[in-house]
Amino acid sequence: MMMLLITGTSLPCAAETVPGARGAAGTPGTPGTPGTPVEPVTTVKVTPTTVAPVELPPRPAQSTTLAVLTPDKLYVGLKHPLVVTVNAKQARDAMGAGSGINKPEALVGGGLAIALLEPVTARETARVDIAADLNAAAAKDDGTVRLDLGKAVPAIWAEGKPYYAQLVAGERRIGPPLVLQPLIQPRRAALDMRNPGRPMVTFPDKIGAGPRAFSGYRVFADKIVIMETELGELAFALRPDAAPNTAWNFRHLVKGGFFDGTDFFRTVPVGSVTGKGFVVQGGDPTLTEPYEGGPGYDLDLEPSSLQHDYGVLSMARDTEPDTAGSQFFICLSREETRRLDGQYAAFGQLLAAAPGGGANNAVEVLGRIAASKLVAGKVDRPANPVKIISMRLADAAPYGTGPKVLTLEGNKPGVR
């Protein structure tokens, strides 16, 4: 399948991986069947002289977790027990020594609780009290408390909405939240071919179809993605509320080390609409033309509610809607990428800083990637693609706190 190129006049997309035919032509059969050639098995004995320790890649950095909230299960069926464990001892340690938590009056508004927050606005919609005194809860037995969140807040089963379950002590938010992502049957994408030169994606409703089935929740700790490039680090907040399966797929690939050692093989610093930046694209492990690599499967296109804007992370695909896999792009301006809204699944946003701060300037790092020198005669192919050394997951900040999402207004960086 041909791969469409990102240029100033075309849209970013990734090609479908087409596996080659298995076996020699004219010799189908099952190994071991009479008349079928059996290939010899070669056994390789690995010794220290065969693979020297210095030749092995370094062990990837592992994400540490505060684990103040832990779900019993990743998947919870509709109205089944949604059990979470609160580690009060870990929560106390996370608040830090000298915080005054041993004094009940220091916990303004009450003791230890789980707050259910709306995505984006972080507005609290419900609160489940766990303990009136954090120290007492931490000292009891193993310092943990278990509860059925679905039983405590039965409204989550009626609404089928995404939530962030955030541990709080009084009004102070502690540790990364749990994401409650509803399992809802997706809408299917289709191509509107009325303009064959530029087919548009639509998400038509089936005639006579009722509400889409809500089957339960996927429950997991919120993480951010740290992208370490040879020019510096970029940190992205994932948006499972906007494109749940797309965000989960990317998170799965990052955790598995899929992107380590890949590069930004396509950069379009000048778009065709306003002349501002368009995108930079990566995620192909083949590192070779025609850059049609992927994870070996296709991902259905989701109707993401996140608009394409500066620093937004989105999935590339081929002409057919359901052909994304691993190739992604980062937007360089709203003006050039607004036409991608509804056509590509945006699922992440660039953060102003990585956890713990640091000297990295995300705008500068992304700008240097976009400014890569191009091959003579090419509008989108860098002569020396910037390497992605590794990607890793890290704990997200308590919801509604921590580094802000970057935006770019009038070519000046800002936060929101």
C-alpha cells in the first residue's frame, strides 16, 4: 500500500503494514507432512565471547510510582465491584515530613478521601470519605484501606462518563489519580467520497440505532509520556477522555519500548495555509524509506474531542480511516493543523516541563526538531533525522496541578 507523504498540501498519515506471504510459492503444507521440505533448526549457543556485555543496550529507566491508589482490576464490568486500595502510609509519606498532617486541623475540609473529578476542568463531582485522620489510617494494620468506589458513588454506573479518582487530604491532592475510562462501543469511521480528490472522514450514526453500549470501566493510574530526544526531553499529558483507545495504545507501545531508537523522519516546518509550522512525524521502527512501519496491527480511528493545536500529539494514518498503528505527529501551529480536526485522532498535549522541573525548554526543543535541515529537493525529509533515544511513562501530577499544557499564541509560548 502506498504511503501518503506529509507536505504543505497533504495530510499526515501512516501506511498500513502489509505482511509478506509465508512460505515458498508452490510448496504449501504443514511442516512434518510427507513431501514437505523441513527446514533444519539451527541452535546458537550464546557465550560471553559471542555477545559481550558492553554490546548490550543500557537498561531502560523504570517509572517509579507512588501507588497511593491501586485498582484491583484493569477492567471492571458494568456494576461489578470497582475496588480500589488506598495506601494511607504512602499518602502520608507523599505529603512529606513537617506538613502538619498529624494535626487534624491541618487537613482543611476533612480527612482522607477520594474525589471524583471531571476531565479538563478538574471540577469535583463527588467525594468519598475514607478516614478522619490520615495518621490513624496509616498506622492501622498494613496502612491500607479498601473500598468499592462503584458502590460508594453509584452514579458512575448510570452516567458512563470518564472520571479521575484523586486521593485528597482535606483540599490537598496527593499522588497520581486513577483514570476511570468508560468502555463504550465506538462509533465507526467512514469515508465521504463526494470529493474524490480529498475524501473526508465521517462518523455516521446507524439508522435506528439506540444508545451505544456501556460495558464498564478501564481503571488505571494516570501517566505522562517522557520523550527523550537527542536535543532534549519533551513531556506529554495523555488525554484518554478525548481518545481513550488511541491514548491507551500509545501508552502500551511506550511501556513496551516500541519507540526507543526511532526518529523524526518527517518534518514540515512551513505549511501551505499560513506559512506557519505544520507537523513533525515519527514512530516508524524501520528507519528506512518508504517509512511504512508499524506495530503489526491497525487501530480504529476515534472521533477525538481534542483539537489539533501547537504541541498536540496525534496519530498518523493512511487514506483509509482505520489504519493508524504507531506513527504519530506533533502539531506546530493551530493555523496549519485545524483542518485535521475530526480527521485524525489527537490524544496528547505537550507540557511546559517534565516532572521535577529541569532546564529543558519544550518550545525550544520542539522548535529545533522542526528546524532540521532538509534533504535537497525535499520539502519534508530531514537530512539527519533527530533520534528518539527512548520514551517512558512517569507518574502524572495530582489532577489539576503540575506542569501546564503549552500553547502558542502569536508565535509566543504560553500555558493553559
